[in-house]
Amino acid sequence: MDDKFPLRPLLGSSISRRQLLGKARDSLAGLAVASVLVGCEVDADSASLDGTHPNPFLHGVASGDPLTDSVILWTRVTTSRYDAVPVTWRLARDPNLQDIVATGEALAVDEHDYTVHIDPGGLEAGSVYYYQFSALGHDSAIGRTRTAPSGHIERLRLAFCSCSSYSHGFFNAYRALANRRDIDAVLHLGDYIYEYGPGQYASDRMENDGRIVEPGHDIVQLQDYRTRYAQYRLDPDLQAVHQQHPFIAIWDDHESANDSWMHGAENHDEQTQGRWEVRRAIAEKVFHEWLPIRPYAADHYQRIYRSFRFGDLVDLFMLDTRLYGRDEPAHRIPIDARTLQDPNRQMLGAEQESWLEHGLYSSNCTWKLIGQQVMFAQLNLLPALPILSNLMDRTKLIGPIVGAMPLVGNLISGDGQLLNVDQWDGYPAARARVMNMLANIDNPIVLSGDIHTSWANELTPTPNNRVRYSPITGRGSIGVEFITPSITSPGLGILDPVADSLRVVNPHIKYVDLRRHGYVLLDITHERTQAEWWYIDTLYQRSATEYFGKAFTVTAGSPVLATSRQVTQARPDAPPLAPMTPRTTT
């Protein structure tokens, strides 16, 4: 599916020690350090800047974008040097790194914040590997990864997640994912970081406990974005999930700025923050530096839509509904009905839309999965109008609460609906074109994030037309959509009283949970796909506890959701995890 890339280090830049903790944010590129033992995890909350610890691998290891013969290996070298740092790497079949299959060298350079991306090539399909980096006389933690399978396969296990706001709680859902042995890959659907400064989008409880983002303002400049990623990647739970599983990641808006589109964003002011094109280019570059992603081409950071094949079972299409081709959202107050219904409005852009159409129509895999950012199905929030109106009467209260979903921009359209024009509801013509694609293929599943809450939807162009769609039998459904809750970002529990009413007004919606946090696990065979919502028990202290919430199954050839009461069983022969240091619970 994706073009192969030759063996080479893909990226490799400096981050200011003073910027990392925000004590001074203006100068001195250099050392970002924390208290950590070689091979152990780093707790961002106890990180120090005394510069005394020699370990250069403070931000752990990661892998991603698995192909049948390769997978990206990632690390970062923390150093006070200003020149390039030689890094060696090794790849083995066993967690003790005795059965070595590949080794190599790379340079960590200032231009890419001293991050290193390796694309080894020549690996066996569907195989688990373990890897490690060395630099400056020290070894990194040992990472574990997996290549994509080829040929006929019977089963695939994928997890997907999104929306991790650092100051809203601990990343316990990441830890729960890290503890699973048999996941083939983790799909991250965006909002990996948030751009806001302290106190703007945060839990007072967590900030009072010291979980405060750095730098101490909205991130706008190159060092700002690098500092924020560096802080996130000191978190032991985020490090752990990256250490154990390959990621396939796409950005949403908060990797750049809230409600972003091609030529601007709600949370960008050109008068005080400069040209949007500059900020966007910085955000795209730093995303590629800090994530284990294979760039479309050398130094080409704008295109992240890409595809992956998992044998004859799954073709996965990862989209960019945010920056690549999205037109400006419809004017929100009052809603611009003419703009909203413009048949030429783009969500993906013509090039990406054509790429998706070709990929879907040419796929011969049993399942076609589309990973993307925002809710695809129609969502009429009219039952929430009294609650939202009450919030709007309290003026500034609506910003943080509605934005948390996010629902900023929801307005009443001309036909009496309450819509979020930032998601596909704001681009009905573009959605209709994609719906037409889904109607002409077998077994499409849309995977979404962004909304911080859990949903299971049947997809139909006309959910309220009983002639064309039956919510009882599913007749007229052309596919299904599963939406992951957030890792930590706040949902909309305030709308719990109208959750049942939302399902009445939106009969294609079969499940909604507006409060809990976690992720979705997909267990896929040629006969069926089961989606399971797994939730964590707390955000306010470190915990590895998770519990099962809900499951739905869709049968191949019949795009209708059915409730499942049984959890799928983990593979009994899953290879061992890489060695992890147990974390504390505080």
C-alpha cells in the first residue's frame, strides 16, 4: 500500500533546558534532563534540571508505521553538545537482544531536535522484534515492536485512542494499553498534545498537584512546540505504551491550534502570534520529529494521510481532516446555511479525497478501516439545547465546558438542528461524497476521536428517513463508526441527563457514553469485527486498573451493529513485553 523507503535515519535537533521547565523561555538551546536510571522510566512530575544525570535517553523509545518489511524506530538524545551525536541501534528477535537481526548507526542532530528515526528494512512480516539504542556510553530502554503481516491472516488486534490533555489527569489509559501483550498496533487519532498554556484548559486539581504544562503560555514558536512534546514524552505511562507497541499516528487540531483548518485556527491571532502558515509549518515539523512516523518524502511534513495493509484482512486508511484540505468552518453566529450547503466545500481536499476513493475501490481485503479525527455520523444535539442555552447565559462558562467536547461552534441551523460545524456535520457535501464511496464497497468501518466521548453509530445518508433506514433492523446502513473516548481530556458529563434523548433524535446512534475515559480495542477476523470500550478507574492518581464497558460486533457483509456481551480473548501465545520498570501509584 505505502511506498517503501530505503534504510536511513529519517530525522534527527536541540531543545532548551530552560524552556523545558519554563524558568526562562528565551534562550540557551541545550540540555533537557531528568532524574532517571538507565533503562528506567521518567516521571515528568519529578523531573529536574540540575544537569547532573548522564542518561541521554530521557524520552524513551518508540516505534511506528509498520510495513511488512520495516517499522520506524525512534528515540531522542538529550545532550549539552551542539554538534551531531553518533547513535547506534540494534534489532533482535528476543527481549534479551541475543538474536540480533540488524544493527546500524545514525546521527542525532540539532536540526531535528536530536530525535532519531530509523527505517531498517528487510524484516519478516508479522513478526515481533526488540530494539535498543546506544549513545554517549549509555543504552536506552529496550523497545518492542511488530511488523505488519502479509498473505492470509486469521485475526488482528488493534487499539485506537485520542485526546490526552496533560493537565487533566494521569495517562492511565496509556499504561493499560502498555500492559497488553497481543496488540498489533495502536492507532492514535490526534490531540496527542494540547497547545494551551497553564490555567486555560486544565483540571484545577491536577494543576494544584503540580501537573502543569510547559512552557507557561500557548505554544507558538519552534522551541515552544518542542518543549511541550518533550514534557509529554517524559511521562512514564506515555513512554510505556510507546515502548511496547508500534503507533500509527495522525494529528488533529491541538497539535497546532484549536479548530484549525488549512489557513487558520480559532486559537490563533495573527496580530499577536504571527502568520498562521509559519505556526502551522512549525507544528507539522515538530510532530514529525517527536512521533515515530514515516514522512511522505524527505523534509515533507504537510501530508500525513497514508495507508497500511494487514495481510488479506484489513486495509487501513489514515486521513487528515484537519490541515491538508479543510475549508474554513461555516460562520458560527449566525450559522451560514449557504456556506454549510456549498457542494464544493472540502474536508479532505480534492487530492486526498481522490486518493481515498482509489484506495477503497481497489482494496481486496475483507475490511476497510478509515482512521480519522472528527465524528463522521450525523449528530443532532437539539435535546441538549436547554442545557447549552443555560451555559451560554453564563457567558464565559460555555467556553471551557463546550470546548471540552469540543462543541464550540454548535449552532441551530435553518432546519432546527443543533450542529457542531467543526466535525463532518459542518461539511455535508464532503461527507455525502465519502458516504457514496462507502455505499459502493464491502465492510467499511470509520474510526474517530476528537469528541472525548464514546459512540457507536450505524452510517446512513438519511438516519431520520424510515423508508431508507430502519434503526430497528439496520436496513439502509452502509457502514459503522466507532468513536474512542479520550485518554484524559474532559467529556461532557453535564449532558448525561439527555443522553437517552440524543439517541432518540439520532436513531443511528446505538451507544453513547459522555463521561468515561479510556480507549477502544478492535478484534478483527474475516467473519466479524468486535469493538470493545475499555475504561480506566481514575485520572487523579496513577493506576493500572481498567474495566470493560461495552462491546459491539459487526458481521462481514452486514453493516449492522449488534451488542456483544462477551469480551474477546487475548492471544495465549503473545510474545513477552519488553522489560519495564514498575511505576509508583502516585
